Amino acid sequence: MTPEHDPVPWPRLPIDAWADTIETLHLWTQIVGKIRLTYTPWINHSWSVPLYVSTRGLRTSTIPYGADLVELEFDLPESQLGIHTTAGRSRSVDLGPGSVAHFYAEVLDAMDAVGMPVTINPLPSEIPDAVRFDEDTASRTYDASHAMLFWRALIQADRVMTRFRAGFKGKASPVHFFWGSFDLATTRFSGRTAPPHPGGIPNFPDDVAREAYSHEVTSVGFWPGNRHSPEPIFYSYAYPTPDGFRDAAIDPATALWLDDLGEFALPYSKVVAADDPDGTLLSFFESTHAAAADLAEWDRAQLECDHPEGPDWWNNRPHTG
């Protein structure tokens, strides 16, 4: 099965209908993400943990296992989780309605079948009152068309976020998908240390939170919403939050300050409705970062790059042969 071409690059999302599928995907990505977490050497700020947007959905990248490598990918057009190893073994797990416990068992069985048995922590991360994967036997909904729309939105967000990331020559994270919080994000660092993070995130170790926020950052991302807060948003925050950030002038003016989260949010629907969705989103990312970095007195001249060093340098550089 191949996906139909969508003539509208930024898809409109069925936010009134897709909460069940989003919840199912969230838990499935946690199972796969925990395999990557458990078997990949730790990289600072949890960079060894996330998934990545791929040409088929979401993938782990290669995971070391003994002398070999394994990669897992949610192939959303085919409604399968593919598992491939450098030893030449492959298995797939169907994506469809059913329990999380069944999917969990199928993934572990598939890893056994490729000669790479795994053991992971079965408690979901960053979810209040979470149920262990092996005990979550309730029937779950999975609508493949909703999953495809989610992936199409991730593709567009990934494109713009990659260009935004290219405007920074200081330390910056990849554009990556955190399965715990279920969002696509990229983070910029000032290079200075930050006050210890207070922790308190549900089912998320405080020492991991402190390591993730050991240095000053600005971070932007895309979150698809959930059952309790169904509006998909793009967000931007700084840690620590500089004084005056909430009152900064942000472009576009439709961006909102969320007091409970301490961040700016731009509804996905506002981006889709804009005459220039890419430009609108890039302006949001750039204006929120600039406001936070100026208020926190980052050395922006040393950390940021534009012409001739910026995202178009390769194509615009003088060619000498």
C-alpha cells in the first residue's frame, strides 16, 4: 500500500476525532523508544533517546546490539513496525487496533526472532497514573489515516525546524522526536550552566531532568495535543525563563503565552491558515528565540549565523572549482 499524494503540504488535522489514535501511538513509541534508550550509549541531554521523522514515519536510527546494529521504524503507510538488523534478519509487527500489552509482547517476540532479545522498563514515562505495558490489556483504537496525517504534519514541522536549527552555530540538538512527551523538538544552548531543574515530571527521574537542563537553553517544538488539551501547537520556551519573556513582542501576534507551562504557543491551525505557513512558523521560532536570548544576554553574534554562513551557505558560497 502506498500513500496518496496530498496536494496540501500542511494537512488539516482531525483533532476532534484522533485522540484515541494519538494515545495509542504515544504508548507504542514509548515501547520502541525504551529499546533505544536501554541499548544505546547515553548522549548528553537525552540525545540518545528520541526517534526521528523518516520517509516512512518514525525511526530509531541504528541501535548497537553486541557486534551488530538494529533499527526499528514505524512504517505508517504500510501500518507496520519494521525491525531490521545488520545480521540480515528482519521482522515486522502489524499496527492496528488491539491492546498495548499485545503490541508489547509482539515487539519483544520480534526482537527475540531476530536474535536480539531485550528487556525494558515496562512503565510508561511522563504519563501520570501510567499502566505498565504488559498490564495494559484494554482495547485501543488505531486509525491508519489519522496516523498518516500526524506523520504528514511531522514532515512539515521537521522541514521548518531543520532550517531554524541551521541558523545556529553554537551547540544545538538534532531535530528529534521525544516519545515521553510525544513532541518534535530542537534546542539551542548558550554555553552557560543553568540552575538545577526542579524535577517533578511524572514518571521521569529528577536527575535526568537536571542533566537535560544543565545548561541554558531555548527550545522550540511541535506537540499534537492530547485528549485533555486537543489543540495541536508549536511551542517555544527558555530555561531558565528570563525576566520579561512573557511580555516580549512575538511574531506572529496570534502566538499565546501559556502561564501554566511558561512558554509561548502558536496553534497549528494558525500556521495552516497562514498565506505562508513556513514563513509564519519560522518567524515564531526566530522571534521567540531572539526575545529569550536578548533578555538572557546570550552572545548572539558568536552563536548565530546568517549570510554568508547561514542555511544557504553551501549553494551561495563562491565556487573555486
